[in-house]
Amino acid sequence: MIRYTLAASCIALALSANANATPIDEELEALKARIEQLEAQQLESQQQQPEMLVVEEQTQKPENTVNFGGAVRVNYSYEDFDDDNADRGGDFDFDLFRIDVSGNYQDLIFSAQYRWFEYMNVIQHAWIGYNFNEEQQGKIGVTQVPFGILTYASNNYFFSSNFYLGLEDDYDMGLNYTYKSTANQFDFAFYKNDEQGGLDGYVSDRTDRYAYDVVGIRLDGEDAYDAPSAGYAAGEVNTFNARYAHNFKFSAVDVELGASIQAGQLEIENGTDGDNVAAAIHGVVNYDRWNVKLQMTDYKYDVDGIDVDRIVVAAYHFYDSIPAEATTYIANLAYSLPVDIGPISNLTFYNDYSLVTDKPAAMEDTFMNVTGMAVSAGGLYTYFDFVVAENQPFIGGTMVGDGDTNKRFNINFGYYF
């Protein structure tokens, strides 16, 4: 507006000068004086305006917000390791319904997600947090454990093999602190116990949980899917996590390199002491539409006075077993392709590979290779996965097994709102 006033004044002065036929020098001097006057007024206005805005921002409190969302998913699977499934030409089942809620109350933030399956209902996460500033955040509640590649070390519906070891997308009850700048991210966390309250949590079924956690010590002679024997139920307690990641930019290439460590105790029903430790290094590379994820992880569980080869874990309404120690490798490649095919806006092609090796007691390795495509169409997100695996949960095996190589073709349709 000031610029327009300045221009109009200049034009008016020029027209007035022509009409009165004054000397050119007098016209220029008058025009120059008027311009200087208007510029001085403009400068004064600009100097005052930010002060008024600052006062207004200081007195304005953050708005309180509550946001709701969720998802509905259904699943088709064809499994060559299940004769009945194969004879029927596969099965089409309800997967889940979930509700998400998030928002803030003044400077406090919060987020929670609850999931309903056909066979169980579970909390996925539930926390309250505070943004200390643009770089620092604290949370308390059921939060994602900061370990390895975040948020996921995989692209497919089945995650990586690390998920079934409790080392990918795990959630526990505790405190979480994050510092994140342009190039660096530090995560520190302390988890008192798992999301069910540990060994003596008030839950009706310790197998009803979203993420895999330790629930017992597996004794010799027990089946991989048995519940823990009397006296050998267990729970994770007093676990510390630290994670650091640094981002590098090389022209069109973004690289993240990071390291993680996790150390904690096992509370065992009979009073025996136990502990666990895990460490990982990872790298994530983004170049144009390409993405590469690499990670190496090593973990170990110890129990005083007992030579333990297997640990009991639980999730998705059943017990399973994992090696007491192992080394894992993840190597994933993905390509994201924007498209305009009716409602479809993006196709992501990927191949995810996991290997679990160096197990105790001459246990056979676990591997899982998933070749697939994810399709985005508005709120609809669909996974098409072809899985080839050996000794892999949900692909006809267990981490402590010696089974055959199995195959599964899977389609998961999800609508997110």
C-alpha cells in the first residue's frame, strides 16, 4: 500500500509540475523532497510493525487440538506350506480396525493408537509428550523403542526378521528423549517394563500384544510354541536405549549412518537374574527415487546358573521362541514411482532381505526375502508381497526351527482415514 501511495504521489507531483509550468529544477527538488518524506514514513512503519507482531505472538497461546484417524485392513494370503489353504486357493480374512488420536493441550502433545483384530485387542502406542523447543522432545508412556533404522527397517507388510526378535518397531513403557537437528539425531530412553506392565502386569493374556517381547525362558525339551513352564515366566525390566544418527548430503544423495545400543534386565518368576544386550549399526541412502536400507544387529540373553539356548516371546495371541543370541543382517532396496493411473498416485517396488545367523546349539539360519509392490491411491494403501523364507514366523516356521523353505503370496488392503 505504501508503494502505491508513493507512486501516486510522484505522478501527482509530476502532473502538477507540468500544469503550472514551473522550472525543472524546482520540480525535481519538490519531487525529491516528497519521495524522501514518504520513504521516511515507510521506514518508521516497518520498524514499528515487527514489535507489534512480537507482542501479539507472545500473548497468543497454542491452540488446543484433537485429531482422530484410523484404518481398516483386510488380507488375502496363499500359503504353499498350508495344504488346506492351498487347496482352497488361499484365504481372504479381516485383518484389523484401528483408531488413532493425537493432538495437543497448550504445550503438551499426545498420541495413541488402539487396534482391534479378530483374535485380540491391543494398544500399539500411547504417550504424552512435550516439545521443549524445535529440536528437543520428551515423551512418557508406551513409545517406540529407538533402535536401528526408524521408523521401519523394512518396506513390506511382514517387516524384517528383526521384528520377530523384538528389535524392529517395538513399543515399551517408559521415558523417551529426542534431540534432532538438521544433521544429527540423539535418542535416549529408559523403559521400566513392556507395555503390559512386565511379569506381573494386570492383563488377561500375555500373548495379546502388537510387538514381540520376552515372556519366559525356554527349557530343554519344550516345544517352540509352549507357554513358559512354571517358575520360568519372565519380563523385560530396566532397559536403557541410546541411538545416534548423522545425516550427510552429497549433491543429490542423502545418507544416514547410525548406531544403537540396548541393555536391560530380565525379571524371572523363580527369582533368577537375567539380562540382555543388543547393538546395531545402520545406513540409509536416498538417491532420487531410490532407497537403500542396511543394518547389522547383534544381541544376547543371559540367565545366571542356566545354559539357555532359547527365549520365549509372545505377540499376536501366541507364544513362540527365539535364539538366546544371534547376529542379523538386513538389506533392502526400494524404488518409488509417481504415476497417474486413475486414483493411483504412486507405486513403490521393493526387495527386502533378512538373515538371522550365528545362533546357539547349531540352530539353522533364518532367512526371509520379500519381493513386492506398495500401491497408493488416496486413502487406500495396498501391499502385494511374495515371500520366500526359512525358519521364519508367519511363513510356516519358527526362529528356532529346522524347517523347509516356504512361500507365501500376500495382499493386504488398507484404507486409512
